Amino acid sequence: MNFTEVTTQRYPAATSEAVSKVMKGNRKADTRPEVLLRSALHDRGRRFFKNRRVSVAGISVRPDILFPTIKVAVFVDGCFWHRCPEHGNLPRGPNAEYWRRKLQGNVERDRRDGSLLSADGWFVLRFWEHEEIRDCVKSIEWALDRLSKPADTR
Ligand SMILES: [Zn+2]
């Protein structure tokens, strides 16, 4: 594997094998936990949009899973990229400062996006990639059932 060569245009070289692995696993738009969660929801008859942009206060936000009719937005955050308190260790070495800034930028953007969506009436759910899929499904369905209005009450 020559990961360093592939990524020099976008990121400085990964400074350890562990970081390199994490980065490689997170390069695609669809990370594995997202795929599993979407699949579980789909199996339960839930219909949604994936990676659809929402424009809020002139800023484009792209939740991983979106239920636009009842305004529920779901994010599945990678532990490395979004600095999970349990697994979000910062890379060490010569590029440590680069990574600290980059990852901190992600965290700040997450907060901003969440606030913008909430202020615009969205119900925002945010999960870590390490969370059990069935627990995520449970939370999402709780929100969907709670926010769906029966047709005959209007
Ligand atoms: Zn984690």
C-alpha cells in the first residue's frame, strides 16, 4: 500500500500506520456505518434521502440521512474526522498542528450546521460511527414517530 503517494495533493502524509488506516477507511463519501444504518432503516420500510443538500441561512448543509417532509436530519460522524471523545486521537508528528486545525474545523462546522438546522426547525440527530446500529435506528424511529402527524388531525 502506498497511501502517502495517493494523498499528497490533499493531505500531508499520514504519520502512522493507524492514522493511515483510519484515513483510508474514511475517504469515501459513504462510510460503512452510514451504509449499515441506511440499510437497516430501509429494511424497516423507512424512506429517506442520502447526502442531500439543505440550504439554511444561505449555507449548504449535507446531512447523511434526511427525512425532508418531517424535517429530520441525521449525521453519522466518523470517530477520527469528527473527534469522538473515545477514539478521536489527534495524529502526532510533524503534521500534528495541521491535523489539529483541520479536525477542529470539522468539529466547529458540525456545531454550526447543527445549530443552523435546529434554528430552521429541523430535528437533528447525530451519531458516532462506533454506536450500535440498532440503537441509532431506535432513536431515529422514535423521532420519526413522534414528529409524524396523523393525517386526520389537520
Ligand atoms: Zn468513537
